[in-house]
Amino acid sequence: MKIFLMYFIMTISSCIIANAQSDTLVITKKNSIIERYSVSQIQKIIFENITDVLEHQFINKSLLLTGNYPNPFAEMTNIDFEISSAGNVEVIIFDNSGSQIQILKCENCSSGKNSLLWDGFDLKKNKVQSGIYYYEVCSKNEILSKQMILAK
């Protein structure tokens, strides 16, 4: 099966289902049909005959992740994002091995600029070690991610 980039939007997302992380490849085709594949089941993705990639068509307009500051940080950091319409937002933080260590929630977040503070503690209220951490901002069906560095 050949998949042409110009005919779909492809995202890899992490969905939390009953406290288990499941990585999924989500393909939205030009005809609006959505297909989902477990990343663990994918052996290879080949893009053939791509003549053009129009990146501006794939810009996420309802969720913008502006990053965290300070970064690197010593004790706490603000994770900033913007949403186009009010709703619930989750920030899921992962350690360098991919284990989920914290969830920050903004219920009924107002549209526009928002910020959540991470104090450097995990779900068990333990202070985490220095290192590289990754975070995903999830709003509705959209997920954006970045990395941050904790340097004590």
C-alpha cells in the first residue's frame, strides 16, 4: 500500500487509556476518513513520489504550544499554550524513558493564552531528578509536545 503525504494529515499521538499508554498513528485522508494504527504494529513507513509538502496546510490552528519557561529550569517551570476555544486541557509529563510521571489539568480553560505550573514533582509527590523531560499538551483531539530540561 502506498501512502502519499499530500493526501492525508499524519500525527502520532499518545492516548492514555486506563492508565496505560498506547502510541497510535492517526491518518486523516483527504476524503476525511480516519485510520488508526498501533505504532507497535508498524514495521516501516515509505513515502514515495512526493513532489511537494505544503506545511502551511498542516498548521494546527486550535492549539498552540508556546513552550515552557524557564528552560532549563531548577525547581519549577511554566508550560504555556494557547487554545482557540474554551475547554479542558491536560499536560502529560514523561521522563526520558517514556514513563508518565505527572499530569497537570486545566479544566474549563479559557480561550487564548494559558499557563500551567509544574513544580518538578511526580505523581507520587517525589521530587524528580535532573534530566530531560517531555510533555504533551492535549486539548480535545489534538496533542502537541516539546521537551524541557531540569537542571538542579
